[in-house]
Amino acid sequence: MEIIYTAHAAAMLNERKIPREWIERAILDPDSNYKADDGNNHYIKSIPEFGNRFLRVVVHPNEKPFRVITFFFDRRIINYENTSR
């Protein structure tokens, strides 16, 4: 599956040192996902290699291939039940 990155997301790959594989894992096999109030799809995935912290990946909802807008480790999430609004 092809995944593309906005200019912002591409810059964050370098700045945050988060492997593309983790982002792809969040999109393809999320622990949770939902459409947020902003209209974008949010994918949440626990990353064992990073202390089981939760990676949030925000994806444009109407584009194929998937277009990643941004991603970050979301400190607000402490368990699976807190992954959606």
C-alpha cells in the first residue's frame, strides 16, 4: 500500500526520528481509529519499541494513496479506551 507525506509530515520524519514503518503500522493495523471533528482520520497505535507509547497518525480522509498530514506520540493517551473522543 502506498503512503505519501505532506511537506510538514516529511519534515517531521527527520525532526522527530520516527521510522516510517511505525507510521505505516499505525495506518494498516491500528489499535484504534476514528474520524475527528476536523474531518481527518486519526489512527492510534501502541509502539512496543518506544515503551508502548501511543503514536497518533493523522491522514487526509479522501485521498488514495493515504496522505499523512502529521503524526506524533500522544501523551494524552494512557490506554486503548482513551484513543477516541
